[in-house]
Amino acid sequence: MKRKLHPFRAILTLLVATAFFLTETHAAQAQSLRYLNRTVEAGKQIEFQWLNYDERTCKDNGYPKLIVERAPSLGKFRTRQQKFTPQNGPCKGKRFSVLLVYYVAGRKTGQDKTSYIIQGRTKIRINLEIDVT
């Protein structure tokens, strides 16, 4: 039994296919999403290191940027830029830019939820849950 395709359905199918085609992203441009859970004592800090280089060519792409999407409620972020030199691997001995991101807990205890983006050669979105004890 043959079904007749109505013009409305054909147009709708074409529009949906076009939308998928236009919104396609390349793997290198796709944003990585990571969920991190950490524990820190009240008044202390924890550190996250973010490098921004190409592992195949050993090319340094400069310091990544921290973009806070949802600010923490029980602490704050601070950053520091420094150079890093790998001690082994294909890029051994070369100097690369690293962004150190610190979550500094306040005096109040509880669970803090925050999110931020590390923008460098690629974008990495971090959803961070921190238990402040």
C-alpha cells in the first residue's frame, strides 16, 4: 500500500533536515561538559589547572580565560597565570601557559553549586559541586 506524502509533511521534513544540517558542529568546536565534585574545608581553597596547548604540535595557545556562568554562593574564585614545563612526553621541556583556578571557600559550611567555562583552544564547561565542611 502506497502512502501519499502531503505537501505539508514534505515541507516539514525538509525544514527539520535543514535545521539539523545548519546546527551541526564540528568535533573541534564542540563544547566539552564536565561534572566535578570536590570537598574543601571552610576557609581553605582547592586548585584546578587548565592548560591551553596542542598535544600534537606542542604549540602553546596562550592563557585560557575563566568565564563564570553561575557564581558560587559559599566561596569565590580567583585565578593565577603561570608557565608549565612537562617533564616527559612528546612536549617535554617546552613551556606552556597554564591557568590556575582556585575555589576559595568562605567560613559557612554546606553544598555550593557553580558553573564556569574555560575558554581556550576549545571550550570546556564545568559544573562544579563543592561540599564545604
